[in-house]
Amino acid sequence: MREKKDKPRMRTTRLWQAVFWALLYPGDIYMNIKSINVNIEDVTITWSLTANNHVSYKEDALNIAKILDEKGILIFLLTSILGDGYANAYLRENRLRARIEITVNVAKLEKS
């Protein structure tokens, strides 16, 4: 793996996601609000966070995931969901369904 100087960064509109992400990167967190959207149904705040005391491994995440054991891959999925993903539970045809989406750059996925 190559040495990275980038810091982990995240942008989200979900406050719970920002809080959990900050817990994953303890230390100095730079936080600012990128936008506030006021709509008829709700108000949406876009939070932007940067972990100043950590190094980003985002570019190497898929290569790291390949060598993880079962417990490690579950932790990897959790942090992926919190950082670049979305988890939702919903009712469909009177059954509770779960959906997990993780954002991955397709070009980088094909190289892995």
C-alpha cells in the first residue's frame, strides 16, 4: 500500500451518520455546514467532516477488504455504510425489508 497524506473526509445530511463517523475517528475533527435546505416537509443540513489526526485509506479500501477475516469484513462494511453508504429498513408487501447501499467508484472496482 502506498503512503497517503489525505485525511478522511465525509459529507452527509444524516446527523446520526456524522456522529458515528466522528466516533470512528477520535481526535481533532473539523466540521462545517455546507448547506441548509428548507423544504415544506423538512429541513436538511449538509455536514462536512474532516478527521485531522488520521490518514485516509479510501483509495486502498477494496485491497484491504480482500485480506480481512469474517469479523474484519463486518467492521469494514459497517464503516463503509457510515462513510459512503446508506442503510434503510422499509415495508414492502407487508414484510420488513432491509437495504444497504455502498458507493464505490466502478473504475476502481474493476481494477481490484
